[in-house]
Amino acid sequence: MTILRSLLALLLLTSLVACSDDNPTDDGSTDDPNNSTEYKNEATAKINGTDWTATNIIATRNDAGGVTAITFTAFGANDSRISFGMAFGSVKEHTIDGQVVQADFKYEGKSYGEGESGTITITNLTSTGMRGTFTINANTTGGESGTATGSFDVKLN
């Protein structure tokens, strides 16, 4: 939850700094061979080796002061979720460092967010959506390690 609070604070701060007449436009950035801007609004993964599908997704893009902040949270069955956020979102592979790029997940009642590492790769990013892949490695507070590996094709709010 600390990660999500930090990301929300970052989004709020960038929103307050933004000029009221700023109007983000489709940047057309893509490494996606399909280069489609029709987004499916879905996310799938393997969490600790088990197939997982999101039932609800909240993803945002906030452009302010030359910074593109992105947050992503996908919710699944039994109170499970996968979340990530970054301050400088762009089409490329982003290394999860726990500061500029943060990620965590919850599965089978356990929260994995300590010592996170891995990558978030954005292959298509526009003002209306994004798609890509992720690998999140993290531990519970009790030291149990876990991995979430998957893909996303989402509309941005």
C-alpha cells in the first residue's frame, strides 16, 4: 500500500504543477508491430506459476511539466492484484528500482512488495492506452519470494 500511496501522491503533485491549458496528445510512441490504438483493457499473468486474469483494471497517464507519470492496478479474483507505477513512462524497458519505477502484487492473501525488482516493458503508449509486458520479483514481509510475469493491453483513464 505504501507504493500506491506514493504513486498517488506523485500524481497529485504533478497535477497541481500542471498548467490548466496543458492538453496531452497522442504521442504515437510505439515499438508494437501492430501499432494499434484500439486497446482491449485486459491483463493476464502467471503469479507464482499459476495463471491469473484481471477482472478490473485502473490505469492512468498524467502528463505535466515534461513528466509522464503512469499508474496501473489490475484486480483479480480472491482479492488479488498487480500494481506498478513510474514517474517517467515511455516506450522502452523500465527497470523496477523501488523508487522511480515501483511494483508489487498480492496473491493468495499474501502481499509481495519488499525488495521488488524486475522490468516493466511498454511497447505502445498513447494518450488513450498502453500495452506491454512485466516481470515483478518481490518478497513478503516474512521473506517469502514470489514472481508475477505477464502482459497488459489497457485503456488509460
